[in-house]
Amino acid sequence: MNNGDGNILEVKDLRTYFETEDGVVKAVDGIEFDLKRGETLGIVGESGSGKSVTNLSILRLIPTPPGRIASGEIIFDGQDILSLPQEEIRKIRGKRIAMIFQDPMTSLNPFLRISKQLMELTQLHLGYSKDQAYEHAIKMLETVGIPDARSRVDSYPHEFSGGMRQRVMIAMALSCEPELLIADEPTTALDVTIQAQILELIKKLKRETGTSVILITHDLGVVAGMTDHIIVMYAGKVFEQAPTRELFKCSGNPYTKGLLRSVPDPTSEQGALYQIPGLPPDVAHLPPGCPFEPRCERAEDICRKEFPPFVQLTADHHSLCHFAVPDSRDRAARHVRRQISNGAVDTIVHRARLGLMADDGAHRSRASHLAQKSGIRSCR
Ligand SMILES: Nc1ncnc2c1ncn2[C@@H]1O[C@H](COP(=O)(O)OP(=O)(O)O)[C@@H](O)[C@H]1O
Ligand code: SF4
Ligand SMILES: [Mg+2]
């Protein structure tokens, strides 16, 4: 089924709550977004902002109890996922919507050979015979860049490095050519060289297969060159949403600006990174006003008293703030904009270059010098 406006996914007023001893945790509280077929959406926010719960809700993987989807609609290819029977959901999961996680071992069974784990998917969802599934498993490992795939396909997960396991998980996710790939912090645990390679791989596979992607990360630098749209989440709410270029050019929200300032500036002489002061709030006990108020440099009296409006700034750009204005002169984000206007669309491209340079012995010392300046400690 193909709906008229080209959206593969429409999330409407989604609310996912957890009943805890401490009260009701409103992990996701009324979020809305669309994803067009073939596009990539970035979901960005600090830890605890509701990114993973949003995506687990899409796959109906919220543990119940303590969790429940209190309201909303999740329209995938014209069908409301929330009203489908479990049996139908199982047919969608892994086949039409696939997910990759930060830790590959959440998807890989340590006791089963890689070949078996890849084969199970295509045998179950695509009806492949054993031989077909085995050949397909090898092809998928080749696609994600596992060297010598035929001789390694029968290995166990522990025989692969962290980066290689991540590739295997991507191979599993893409095995059935899903229409939607959800990548939840797929590179957070990896060092910068591998991180860049994995992101490049997702980009390449997306180009080749046309799959739609949701990329979740706490790092705005990662999504800059990877996504068409970005939503910024905080305390279970969408704080800002915009086309990627617009968000980087003229963010309209103090929280997004804080995240932008946290993106490392590779040209800065000062290696230190900015961090938004304070900590994310306890979503079981939110104050009546803006949840970001205790940490916000722009806050005024009204922010403590009244919940902010979701202000439309341009056709496709919204910001949750009493003082939302598109601000292209924000000094805090200047270094990110400079990288964009220089054609180095994103920090990760910069990091990717560092990573690739670091692979090349001749450039290793220059790469590590730049890495130190931009606060990247794991560049080897
Ligand atoms: N099973 C659970 N029980 C209670 N609270 C949960 C559960 N899973 C997530 N939460 C809470 O929901 C909020 C959002 O979590 P999550 O979506 O994982 O954040 P992140 O943006 O880091 O992915 C957090 O406050 C978290 O503690
Ligand atoms: S509403 Fe007030 S506290 Fe919240 S982000 Fe805007 S200025 Fe800051
Ligand atoms: Mg998460």
C-alpha cells in the first residue's frame, strides 16, 4: 500500500508512559513527525530524552508492564501499527522495519554461528531454502564489507571485532531489504575510525536500496551529513524540528543551540568541548513550565510558569519555546555553519576524514593532532 503524500511513516501525538514506584514516567509525551519514503530522519537529544522509547514504540517493543502506549497513531505505509494484531506486527518487524542497536550483542546470539542467524531471517520472512539463505548470508556479509565473507560466515559473534559485529548486525537488518531502517546510536560505542566507516556504510546502502532511515544519536554532528530532517527531543517532547540544513543555519531553540555548541570545532585552538550546564530533568516530576528552564540561558519568568508553545518558524520548521525565532547570527553555532558552508557538511565527514587518514599511516600524526584539537580522544 502506498499512501498519497509519499510518507512511509507518520507518527501522531504519540504518548508512551511507564508506571514506576516513583510515579508515571512520561518518556514520550505527544510527539509528531513524518518520514518521507527514501529520506533519512535524525532524532537527536541527550540521554533520557525519549529517543529509544519513540522507536521501540514504532516496533511495538515497549515492555508492558511497566510501559504502555497511552495514545497516538503510528502510520506505517498507510496502516496504523498500534491497531495491528501481534501476528501482523511480527511480519513487519525484521522484514519491513529493521532496527540496529548501539550494542550488537542485543541482536546477535553469542551461541549461534553468524550464518545461522542471517539464514533464519530470510528463511522465515522470504521463504528461502537452506542453500539460498546460506548464499544470501555470504552476499550480505560481502555487502557490509566483511573481508573473506565465505570463510568467515560460520564464525561465532565473539570471533569478530566490535566494528565487524556492528557490520554483521547491519547485514542482518538489511537482509530482507526493509523499507525502514531504524539505527539507534549505531556508532556510539565504536572508535572514531570505525564510526565513520559504519556511517558511510549506512549512507551507501541507503543510496543503493532506497530504504528510509531513522538515525538516532545524541550528537548533532553525526546527523548533519546523513539526514534530510532532524527532530530534537528533550524530556519526551519535540523541542525543534526542521530540514537539516535549516536547523544548522538558523536554529530557533535554546536547547538545540546548546547541542550545536557541543559539536566539536576542529579548527579551534581550544580542545575543550562545551557542555550544556546541569542535567536532563526527571520526567516523572516535571515542573509546570518549560522542562529546559533550569538549564536555559535564555529563560525568563514566563518559562517557569507556562509550558511553551510549538511555534511555526517556516513551512517546515517548528520550535518549542516562548522566544522561538530563527537565528542565523547565533555565534554559538558559527563553527558548525562554517563547516557546512565550506562544503564539509558535517562534523562526521570531518571525523570520517580523520578516520580514513588515520588508516593511512602517512597521515596518522596529522590526523591525531587534528583529533586532539577537536576533542576526539579515541582516534588511533
Ligand atoms: N522500562 C522502563 N521503565 C521505566 N522507565 C523507562 C523504561 N525505559 C525507558 N524509561 C525511561 O524513559 C525515558 C526515556 O528513555 P529513552 O527513550 O531510553 O532515552 P534515550 O533518549 O536516551 O534513548 C527515560 O527517563 C527512561 O528512564
Ligand atoms: S521556553 Fe524559555 S526556558 Fe524553554 S527553551 Fe525557550 S527560553 Fe529556554
Ligand atoms: Mg537510547
